[in-house]
Amino acid sequence: MSDPTFRQVRLGEALKRLRERAGLSQREAAYRLRYNYQKLSRIENGQLPEFHGLRAMLDLYGVLVSEEAPYIDMWERAGEKGWWHPYGPDKNGYISLEHDAVRVSEFSLGYIPGLLQAESYMRAVFLGWQVQRSRKWIENQIEIRMRRQQRLVDDDPLSYHAVIAEAALRHADQAQLLHIGELGRLPNVKAQVLPESAGLNDGHNGSFVLLDFAYPGEMSVLYVEHPAGATHIEDAERVKASRVTFKHLSKLALTPEESAEWIGRLSSRR
């Protein structure tokens, strides 16, 4: 059996919160649902329940019919295969996180963020990796990134805020800089440059991404990539601390208008 997806885990956690809000222990709820204890435990850990089982849980936990829609939507999403499924497993889980997020805040120290990358820049990044990849793998990854960028121009677009260190931009070519300028004009996209003149700051600790969701409970996730893979952090205090860091970096950075002018000047010299 494969590991539960991010969406399935989120549904399980939401059902657990409803059970606890109703003042029921896991064993008591399982008894009333005519489930064995292990089955309810598996559901709360990410196993997708059958639809009638979901409705029975919502009823038992005191959710009014008029309040069911967000949970049913979560259940439907949890049963779907994402658009990225044909490309292979989402090994670090980031694509599904980003796909479900309503707002993404990203600080990037060394590279242009994926959502702002031009195709030529993507290709240069992959070809520059120490571990050599096949041409098919590289083309696959480029297709995925291009598909991810569609979230910025969808009918219900992703709200995206990027703070990019100056060093990353100085390694970008003119096509990439012009691409950032174009995307930065979208009303849902904010791109800021963190200049070297800001001096030593928390951004030197590394890149990170904050993702916010419209799920019940308004949860957030901190996502950090590292050489061995990636880490998802959901602990509220640690996410809050990273949000404070992001806001501080945003204040140190040039404003979006100043950043657009700075990127424009750099592009004209390429």
C-alpha cells in the first residue's frame, strides 16, 4: 500500500480535529460508527474513507449539513490523481502542496524561484547539476515547471510573493530577467529584490517556502529543500517564526516597484 498523499493526510487531520471538538475519544467514535478502532485510526492517519463513512463521521461530530461542503471538497480532492501523476511520483510532495495552496511566499537565495523561471533558465539549471540526468528526465522536469506556472494565470490564480537575493538575479540572463518583469506585472504576483547592500541577514540561512491553504483550520506549511531531499514543517510556532523572517526580508528588500526598475536596468546591460 502506498503512503497517503498530502491531501489524504489533511483530510484525516481535519476529521481528527472534528472528533476532538465533539469530545469523543477515538475508541468511542469508532464504536458509534461501527468501525473497529484500527480502521478509524488509519483514516485519521490518511486512509481515504468511503463517502458514506465520511458523511457518518461528519454527522456524529456535529457538522451541520450546511457546513459539510469544505469537508466533502477535501474528500473529493483526496481521491483525485493530480495532473502531475503521469510524470511520475511527486517524491518530495511539493507539487501537491503548491497545487492546493492559495498563497505561496518564497525566499530564494541561490536560484530564481521555479514559478518565475523562464524555460531557458530551467534548462541551464538542470544541465548545471553535478548529477547528470537524461534528456528525457530534463524535459519532464521542464514540462512540470511550466505546468506549475499556469497557477499564476488561472481563473482562480495563486497569490505569489517572492523575495529573491540579488546574487541569484545577477546569474540570470536577459530572457530570464524579462520573464520576471512580465510575471511581476500580474496583480497576484509580487517580486522583490533583496540587495547585497542589506548586509548580513536571516536570508543567508537558506531558501524556504511558506504555503497557506483554504482548508478548514487555515493551516500553513513551511517547506525547505536540502541536498538530501526536502522537509515539510507544520508546527505552528516554527511556521510562525519563518513567517516573521519572511516579513523581515520583505522589508529589507526593494519594493516591488523599485525591484522592477532594478531588474529592468540589469536586463538592459545584458
